[in-house]
Amino acid sequence: MNIVAGAIIVIVVTALTCSAMLFVRRRAPHGSFFTDGDRASGVFGVLATGFSVLLGFIIFLAFDSYDQARSGAETEATVVAQQLETAQFFPADTAHELSGELVCYGRSVVRTEWPAMADGTLGDTVNPWGVEMFHTLNDFTPESDTVQSAYDRWMDQTASREQARVDRVHGAEGLIPFPLWLVLYVISGVIFAYMLFFADRGEMARTQMMLMGSVTVVITLLLLLLTFFDHPHGGGLGKLEPTAMSRNLRIMNEELASIGLDLSLPCDEAGRPS
């Protein structure tokens, strides 16, 4: 959801609730439907406080997951670049094969996995190039201390890369369960309905609109913010994009060119096997 769509939603919802307030105001008695305004305000304070505490706690948890996904994407990109350097300490044939698979891994993340995460269709899919790198080293036996050290380092980096990928894809299909969304929307509906009982024929129309409109704008914005954190990947203002991996792919290509390594990549531009 982009900022324009969010603004339209806020305007439409606010217009609807303000119109409902003005409609109820026509038939409302002077002083609102409550005979004891102080008691009604106290009950409304309990409703609003409970809702704000619950929503604030959920937004905090959602932001933490958003930050975890961002950090995971950056760490994954960094580890892929580090593995490219480690791969050069393997024998030439193995180094060429691993280097090509690492580049294909990065391409797959940027052009295949990221759109799937934005659409919520990634599921439990694994990156095929992670599997290919495993097969490449499955039967490999280090023949020197240098290669053994590189092999051990590669395995450590592979574990770090896989954990970073888990952090990156975390929340791609939504972080907040449906029952929690249902509770939030039901409480929001209760608050809006309660606000209608404050309709007062004796007050000016613009005062009544301000009363309802301010509450509507705040609650709608908070729910939209929660929706943003619930699906952090994709395009749009503030959304997580594969910036780190795209940058590191360019750096990796420059590094390969600087050492004169001309790879025959086993994939196309989108990271699909060729």
C-alpha cells in the first residue's frame, strides 16, 4: 500500500464516520444521548486506553520483525560477497563453479524471491542456488591446509547466510494472525459506535465533525501503519527492497573483473537456471 492509497483510505473513512455523526446529530437530544457526560467520558477513556495499549504493543512487535527482516537482508548480501572471496581459495574448477552459483544466488534473491515475498507467495520455497552450492561441495575433499581453512570458513558463512535468509523472509506472508486483526477491527467499531452517542444537536456541526474526525483519523492511521509493518517487502515508501543485494552484485561483478575471472554463469538475469 503506497502513501496515496493510504491517504485516500483515511479521507474516505473519515468522511463516512463524520457523515454518520451528522446524521445521528439530527435526532440527538441536547447534551448528547448520555445523561451523565462525566461517566460516559470515563467509560470511553477505558475503551480508548485499552485499544491504544493493545495496538501500541502490536506495532512495537511488528516493527521489531520489520527491523529483523531489514537486518537479515543486509547480512545475507554481505555474507554472499564474503563467500565470493572465500571461494577463490578453492581449486580453480570449484572456485569458478561456486562463484557463478553465488552470483546466480544474488540474482535469484533480487529478481525472483523479492517479488514473491512482496506478493506473499514465497512460502517455504528454498533458493535453488543454495542447494547447488551444497551439491558442488558435497563430495569435495580439501587437499591442503589453505583449502581446508577456506572450506571451514565457507561452512561458517553458509550457516550465517541461511540464518540471514530466514530473517529476511520472516513475515513475508504476514506477521499478524487473523484473530488479532478481528479483535482490532471489532474494538475500532465499538469505539466509533460509542462516539455516535456523543452526538449533540446543541453543538455546531463542525464541532461534532472534529470530535468524530479526529478519533477516526488517529485509529485509521494506526491500523494502516500496522498493515505496513505486516507486509514489509515490496515497492513503495518505506518498504524493504533488495538494495543491499543489488549493490553487492555490482561489487561482486567488479571484483570478478578485477581478478580477470570470466565466468560462464549457469543462470539468466533473473537467477533462473539456464
